Amino acid sequence: MSMTNKLIFNCTYGKEDPERASLPFVAGNVAAAAGQEAIVFCTVDAVWLGTKGGTDGIAAKGLETLSKIYSDFIAKGGKVWLCGACTKPRGITEELLANGATIVGAAKLVEEIALGAKATNLT
């Protein structure tokens, strides 16, 4: 089994908690800047962050706006995965996705972890 430099940061919070919504993207930026393949996996209400305008108006005290953090993350090669089981009941479809976001199923996440990706939940 080959090891990977892939890091997956789980994000479960949306606009209701700007700090917890932002932290996985902050960590993802650090990882991407260090040459790691970084993915923020959004579940529950965090899936809204991967939609067009989904990060608008979200800013945690002491941090840049989530829109800026998100766009910097994508610019560094970061990827945003949205949980398919979470997007479906919320009516989120491919047409609504922001730049860099993809809807993925649980099987994709399990496959990446099985291949050696390290997954973490910061919040």
C-alpha cells in the first residue's frame, strides 16, 4: 500500500460558528503551503460553505474572512469535498458549487484514508 501526503480536515460547522467553520480551511492553507495535498471535507451544515456565496459574510474574530481563506486555499491547490449524504437533503447540486468544491460519497473518503490519507477534526 502506498503512502500519501494527503491531509483531510473535517469541517462540520457553517455560518452559525464562524471560528469552527474557518479553522479547517486555515489548517488546510498551512498544509497546502507546505506542499501537502490538502482537502477540507465538509459535512452537516458545513456543506453550504462549498456553494457559490456560501462563505460570504463569515468572519471569525482575529481571522481573515472565510471567503478570503477559502479562495487562498483553492489557489494553493486545496480541494473542498462536500459529503454527498449531507448535500442531498439540503438540495445542493453540482450547479450550486463554488470553485474547487466537489460532491463526494463516503466511499471516496474511506478509499483515501485506506490509501494512507490522514484525517483530522480540528473542532
